[in-house]
Amino acid sequence: MNQETVGILLFNEVEVLDFAGPYEVFSRTRLNPGIQSRRSDESAPFRVFTVSATLNAVEATGGLRVLPDFDFATVPKIDILVVPGGFGTRGLLNDTPVLSWIAKVGAGAQLVTSVCTGSLLLAKAGFLSGKRATTHWGAVQLLAEVDPTIRVQSDQRVVKDGIYTSAGVSAGIDMALDVVESKHGKAVADDTAHYMDYPRHVG
């Protein structure tokens, strides 16, 4: 099977569920329904991996330490870019190498997505200019300040305007399921949510 690659950015103080939620969705998606299909990658439409600026361990919120699969120099081509949020995004708003990497990889990706305050980095990298977008409820004003042309929709869990942005933390799961549905249909997305025992949020 020709798998699409999903690259999830990691950085210090990344919110755990921001990256782990989409990772679970994309890595557990199968085109064939049921539990047995999850025992192999035979019908897995996505290849999921993490990437960070270096191969050093990343310390997420709560102290969880994670080893990225790739660094910026060795990462394969990314079809779907996932930029999570967390307290660490604030410091990255002035990190030229990270913002340049997001801009470069995002320009070559089929789809660019964010979870929570990951939208701040997408805004800083220029992906959200003139678009509708959302973010964590605690960063709505900051998103508007980063790029005043963004039409911030704070009442939406997932906003799709060419770029997929999602609200706080657990909304990344809904965003990822929406991506699955857009590419492989509602039945596949619903089956993935059912496997995860996760009630999808509609609207």
C-alpha cells in the first residue's frame, strides 16, 4: 500500500495529548474495519513519525521525555504536517530555524494542520494569513495579535480553511479524525474513533 506520511513536530514543553492524540488516530487508522486489522499495517493508509530540531530527547509538559524519530536534517518527505501546541510554542515564535522549517515543509506538504497553540506557529510562518482559524481558548487574543488578518473562530473545535486548525488539547483528535474522513471516508474515520472508544464531536 502506498502510505501517506504524517510528520508530527516535537519540541520542549509540547502538550502531550496535542501530539499523542493525532499520533493515535493516524497510526491506528485502517481501511479494513475491526480490531484484527490493527494487528498489522496491511491496510494502514498512513505512516506516522515524529520530528524535532535535533535527535535529543524532548521534554513534554508534565515531564514526559520523548525521543523523536527524525531531526530536521534526516526527516523524510512529509505529506501531512501536524504542528502541536503547548507552553513551548511561545519561545518558538522567535525561533527562526524552527519557523523556517515549518514554512519549508508546509509548503511542500499536501496538508498542514495544527493542534491548540500550534496555530501560533503556523500564523508566524505565514500559513494563516486571511484565513479562518482557531486555537486554545487561552491563546485566542495572542493568535489575533500574531496575524491580525486571521479570522479567529474561538467557538469552533476544528476549523478547515485550506489549513486545518483545532482548539485546545483533545480537539487534535477530532482534527485528525476529520482528516481521515476527508481522505478515506466517514466509515473509516468512525471505525477509527470506535476502535479508540472515542466519541466524535460533530459540528
